[in-house]
Amino acid sequence: MKLNHLSRLIQPLLDLIWKLSGAETDYKRAKYYRGLLVTAKSGFKDILLIVIGIFSAAFGFKGFLLTNHFIDGGATGIALLTTALTKWPLYVLVIAVNIPFIFLGWRVVGRGFAIKTALAIAGLAIVLATITFPNVTNDNLLVAVFGGFFLGAGIGFAIRGGAVIDGTEVLAIYLSKKLGTTIGDIIIIINVLIFSAAAYFLSIEIALYSMITYLAASKTLDFLVEGIEEYIGVTIIANHTEEIKHMIINTIGRGVTTYQGKKGFTKQTVPRDTEIIFTVITRLELSKLNVEIQKIDPNAFVVMHSVKDIKGGVIKRRPLKG
């Protein structure tokens, strides 16, 4: 009796929660719970990847690059070069160099991305300031290769977690929209300037070894995230196409193309008409799109492929709001 009485007392509160959340039917309630679960799992995964990225990058810095005055490309390269020239602490410069990119990321990608990036960079600075890593080797070639490997892995894991610890990619995306060139070209130009400065202020030998560091870091990064400078074409076949279209347009902020097709060409099912969704997003939006699709239709069939570059369309006209 007491349980029944308690249930009657709690039920109005639960009904109010469902009403406020818009989950008044069984389907909407299940969808609401699934959304919470997917968000929690995704958040935990992102935090774990960013933490792994922070420690990997810090190990690359202090275990290899710092003691040998080698640098990398991008914002980390600027911080390392400045440290080598001024003896200022690297953890201070990592924050200082990336502050403009954090604000730019807020504008270009979105608030959530900028907050994650700020926390990731702050975490990297704290690890660099407080944790001691052993100097692994003084062999220049090993320093260049493995320093770049661990630094690239750190950047890659952070990107997989929805943040960056090197803001050059954000700057490249922004400038590519303004100048009408590719993101890869912008990154190359930035790094040519950095390595030229290293050759002038440090030595040509260090600059050459630093190029090896950059190549090792970039290849490791490519391996982890398959190239941030590429766009992703996404084809979606799902049962809840209208909700997914609405999500892509309003939540992701991208355009959608649909076309008619047939699905169910298997021994167990009969082919039937369906609406197929196609959209183009950036690497930085891929994680969010996957999470949102999981919330709506966990059984959706999603095919992704790399797109080198695009012309026109919504993705070139609108900022990357996350």
C-alpha cells in the first residue's frame, strides 16, 4: 500500500518531467532515455580521448623535442620555437599561442568545440608544468621521428575527442573560406614560414630534423583521424528520415540532399521504397553527427567517404556551428 501511495505521489512529477522534455509518449520516452545514454557515453569517450591526447603530446614534448630544441609545425611549432629562443616555459606559450585560435574556434566551429579546446589546452599546460617525463634519447633521428609520433598522436586523439591542442587547423579552415583556397594549402604555407624561421634563428640542421618531426606527426595524425582537411560525404538510410533531416539542418547546420531508393535486398526482407539522405560535413562535425544519429535511430545504416574539397553549397557559405 505504501508503495502504491508513493507511486501515486511521484507520478505527477514524472508526468511533468516528460511534458517538459517533450517525451509524453512511450516512443519519445525511450528516445529521451536513449539520448541521455548516448550523450553520457559519448562524453566519457571524448574526455578519455582528450586525456590520452594530452599525455601523449606532453610526452612527445618533454621526452623528445624540448631537450633537443626540435620543433613541429603549427601552433605547437610556434610555441616550441619561441621556447628555444626565449627560454620561456613551454606551458605558458602553449596557452598564449592558442588563445586566438580558441576564440576563432568559437566563431568557426562552435561554442562546445571552443570550450573543449580551451580545457584540453589548459590540461596540456598543467601536465607540462607539473609532470616530469624522462629524456628518452638524444639521437637526432629518433627524437625527430618519435617526438613527432607522440605529438601527432596527442593531437589526433584530442581531435577524435572533439577538441584540438593545436589551433592551426581552425585557422586553416577559416582562411580557406576567406581566400577560396584549400585547407591543406593554408597549412603548408603556415609551416613553410615556421620552418624558415627555425632555419634562420636556430640552424638549418635543426630545421631539417624538425621537418621530419612534422612529417611523423602529420602522418600519425592522418592515421588517427584520416585527414582533418578533408570533407566527409555521409549517406544515411534510416527509418526516421524526417527527424534525421531536421537534425542535420537545424542541429548540425548543414544542407541535405535526398533521393529515392530501395532497401531490404536480403533473403529475410522484401525490398521497399525509402528516402536516402546525403550530406557533406567536416571532420570536426563527424563525431557530433554520429551521436545525433544514434539518438534518433541506432539502427541507421551510415556510409561515409572522404571528399577532398567542394565548391558551393551550404557548407561553404555557413560557419561550422557545432
